[in-house]
Amino acid sequence: MYPPIEPYEHGMLDVGEGNLIYWEVCGNPDGKPAVVVHGGPGAGCSTGSRRRFDPERFRIVLFDQRNCGRSRPHASDPATDLTGNTTQNLIADMELLREHLGIDKWLLYGGSWGSTLILAYAETHPERVTEIVIPAVTTTRRSEIEWLYQGVGRFFPEQQERFVHGVPEADRDGGVFQVLAAYSRLLSDPDHRVHEKAARDWITWEDAVISQEANGDPNAYSDQPDDAVMAMTRICAHYFSNGAWLEEDALLRDAGRLTGIPGALIHGRLDMGSPLHTAWELTRAWPDAELHVVEDSGHTGSEMLRKVLHEAIEGFSPAKKG
């Protein structure tokens, strides 16, 4: 990673319906544009993401998606209406930001949920994309959501039972999407005792899924500030209970639209929450993408994964002047 860097420009972009999106730009104003698309959904962008790119060669754009990070209104307030927070509107927000910054085309970088949004954006606006770099590939199909909140419970049965028992008994036997929808309601309950308990129950499950990874932290998500935990859990439940408003297999079905766009997909073989199979399927549908499987890595990465990721970004870097 490159040394810490501060943005030379930042602001709040009005994307309509009372939503303001925080954005910042770092590095070289004349460099190659690259946008960081954070995960979660609802995790917000991190300062560490600025350091993935050579600041002398890249114009690095970061932004917080709707209702999280420094964007407003914030989802930590259960009164904040998330109705307009959809995948399609996030795609539109990215386009508005690109136009606002006067960027013609940009490299897309991001993993986990960020990869889903990247793929959805790129398949909608392929003419605006130079390259794509994804660590931890997901397409947020319902089958992937079912695995993350039910299937992987085969490895964590006690934690799975606690997660399911976090919702009313009437919602426990209707399948995983009924459980997720129940969490979405609880997380929006005005009673702080109700929504705070639901947030703790949800985030404890997220911690469990990555807890056994070599690079995992047993409290990776729950150690975040309370408002960040609340925003992320609300937005996650909102998206995943609705299948991210994507047709099943749509991103794989339409991957042909990415033809001509070089891609680097970096995925850990030991990723329990997002199994390798999705990345493998994507490379079969997108011939211009190259899959790098990192044997010692899970969802949280490893030293080797970071090395491969760095090499992938460097491979798309413009030549240094002089």
C-alpha cells in the first residue's frame, strides 16, 4: 500500500429526494481516474482504500453510498427512509458523480457487495469503464444470499440458531428471506431497545462467518462505532431481504456487455461467506476477466491476496512520466 494521503477535493453531491452523497478525490488531478466502490452494503469508504493506488499516476475517487459513511441522511437513525436506496439508484448516483467530476471513463475497484454494484454499473454503462479490479467477487444472487445467511450455518450451527432466534417466532419458519425481512423491520423500529438488539444480533452473525479465517478478527464488524453498525445492518437487511432488486443471475447473464473491458478478479479459496464458485462462473461469462485464486485467503484477505491485488492494479497503471 502507498503512504497515507489526504483528499485535495471533497464535497456532498445532491442526488435527489433529499439524499446527499459524500465524495472525495485524492492523488494526481491529471492522473488516470479510478473509483473505489465500497462493500457492505452500507460499510462506507475507508481511508485505507486511498492507498491502493499510486497517487502520482491515479486520480482516486471515493464516495459513500446512500445513507452511510458521511452521506446524509444516515441510516443509523431508524427514521431514515431507505425506500430510495436501491441498486438502480446507486448506479444513477455513480453516473451523476462521474459527470459532476468531469470524468469520461474510470477504472472500477471494489469487492464483496462493491463488486455487485461494480458489475451492475459496468453492465449498464460499459462505455464508461476502462478496467475492473475486484477482490472477493459477489453478484448478490438470491442463492448467494441464502448461502450467507443460512447455508454457511452448517459450519456455525449455534451462531445460526441465535441469528434466527433474533426475530419473532412467526418469522422463523418461512425461509431465510422472511428472516431477513423481519430483521429489516426490527432495525427500523423506533424503540431503541428493539433496533439496537437487532443490530447486535445481525452483526454477531457477520462476525461469526469470518471468525475462522486466518486473517479474520472475531469482532471485525461489531468493533465499529455504534452508528456505523446500525447503518450497515439496516442497509444490509434492506438490500438482502429484497434480493438487491436484481433478477436472479442477471449479472452473469449480461456479463457479455463487459466484452472488451479487462478485468482482474482476485478471490480467496477459503472464503466461506462468498464461495469461489461465483468468481469462477463470472470468468466463464466474461472472457476478458482473469481469475486469480489465492489459496491461503478468505473473505478478509491475506498478505498474498494483497500482493496479487497490488500487482493487478499496477498492471492497469499508466506509465510514469520521465
